[in-house]
Amino acid sequence: MITIQVSVSKGWLHKEGGFSFPEKYYFDPYFRWEQDRKADRFLNNLFPDLPIYNMESNLVQAPYFNPHQILIGGIQPNMIIGMSLGAKLICPDDRDADIDEKPCETLKSVNELPSPKDILNREIIKLFDMQIEQIYEDRPDLRPIPPFFWDSSGRATIHGLLTTAQKLFGEKVFLMMFENSQEFKKILKWITDVYILLIEHYAALADILITSVHIGECSAAMVSGTQFSDAVLEQTNRLAKVCQAVRMHSCGFSDHLLESFSKINRLSIIDTGSNTSVAKIRRIFGRDFMINIAPPLEIFNLNTEDNAVEDWLEKTLRDNKEGPLQIEFHIEASYSLEKCLQVFNSIGISKNRHNKPFLMTFSSKW
């Protein structure tokens, strides 16, 4: 089966719909819930027949979303860790939030980090705890979705261990992989301990059964497959053991990582893009393995050749060899909307004009 699911960025919503994303959006669940429902209606009016949603890029599974869910601490996972260590969230009106510093950049040793259990006592974590409890009391009609989850599926969501280390410590972690590998591995173990603790904490607090984990290893493309296997794989497999199944995300070109990813226990999905070879994924993982693939962003430029979208689709679907595949991408403010919609126009799909589909299934014409 081949499906497609598309989301829009905060920058696009600001540009096209006038939506803003102040600090209140991230720290007042009711404000966020009301604004998100307005954004849902805005998109449904614009794209009534297409699976284009107001969702965090690559993280929400549309079949497990409904408007009675309310996000608590809907902030990127490594930023929550950074905030628990003293960083502040910067909230531009017209784009995604970010933290203001790398809070561990000046630390000399992992021994200077707090114990993982101490993170539960940090102000930001206690705030989210209180908000979940308050919603249960005040709004029994709403289902709270806690931090480190984005829908009701039970799929936990974290950044990869290398990506989180870079966010907290800065680029020096890449040198540390070579010059002080034991200290680097201790950092990754600390990060893993914190993620496991917080995932289990919020699953219990919000009564969610952990079914899998999305690991957003956005920085992985900057290391070799051998480096990933030697430095990152062990702790990644600890996460797999706790979370049942793994969806591994890599932002950049990732052909050189696929063999290493095949060593991840309980790997069930690879989520990637940037012209990572679908044919190579099929060769390594087989025809029945689920692939989530994003088009290269270059094809969405206004000046890209008219046939770029169709050429990419043709190659992707041919290389896929009729295995399970989901095409997904996040529409940014700088993208050509015409090019984005061309993805839908270039594939054989059946539109439902009465009920907007969560996922659109289509048959390849190639």
C-alpha cells in the first residue's frame, strides 16, 4: 500500500493564514488547542479533498489524531531536555520555537550533569505534570497528549541521541567521538536514561501504552555508518527494548547509514529523504518493510523544472517495488505551493469530496 500525508509549517500558516505562535502557544494548552482547531478549519477549507494537515512535521500519525486531543508540552523533545537544564524557549511569531543556548556547552564532564531522576523535579516538567492533571479535572471531554507523544497511538517521540547531544553540548560532541569516546558514550547513556525516564513518566501520567518510538536522528547524516554503529547503536537499542518498535528518522542523505540502521533492534520504519535510495532500502530490508520518504526540498522551488516532481515520483515508485511506502512532507513558507500540489496531481489517487481522508491511498501508474 502507498499512502501520502502532508503537513504545513508554522511559517506557512503565518504567511498564508496570519497565525502567530507566541510563548502562550507552547505553555497554555487551552490556547494552543483553540488555535490549532482554527488552523485545522483553515486548512480544511483550502484543501478539502487532500490530506494536508496542521501537524508537527513527520511526528503525528493522522489516523490517531482527533480534535478532542489537547497537546501538553508540544515542544520538540531535545528542547524540553534543554529547558530542564536551564535553557529558555524562544518563540518567534512566524516560525518554529528554539532554545536560546546549548546548556551543556561549557561542561567538562558528564559528572556535572544532574541525575536523570532529578529531571523530574525541574520546573518545566512539573508544569507539564500539573497541566495534565488539571485537564483531567476541568475538561474530561478532552484527551491530554503529554510531552514526548504527539497523538494517541502510543508512539513516543524523541530526538536521536547524537542529535540531542549536539543540541545540548554543541558541535564539540563530534570531536569527542574521536578524542574521548568513553566520555561521549557516557553522555549518550545519560541522554538515553533521561528519555526513558520521561517517556515512562508521561505514559503513566496520561495512561498511554507505549507501542513504539520515533527517533529523530537529524544529525546522523554527518557521521559514517561505522561511527554510528560504534558510538550510537548501543544506546539506541536500549530505547528499542523499552519502546517495542523503532521508527528511525534521518534528515539528510542516508545511504551510508542504512547498513548500520539494519542493526537497530525492532526497527519497523525508516523515515528519510534527501534522495536516500529507496532501492537500497528495499535491498537491505526487503519488500515488506515500511518506508516513509520525503521528496528532496529542491523539487519544491518555484524555478525547478516542471517535470522534477514527476521524475522524482517515477523513480521513487519504481525503486519501491510495490512495497509499503508513505510519502510525506512539510510545506514551508518558501516552497512553491503549486509544486507541492503537483505531487498529488502526478499520482493516480481517488479523491473523496465528502470526507477528507486521513491518509490518501493511491496506485502507482509507473
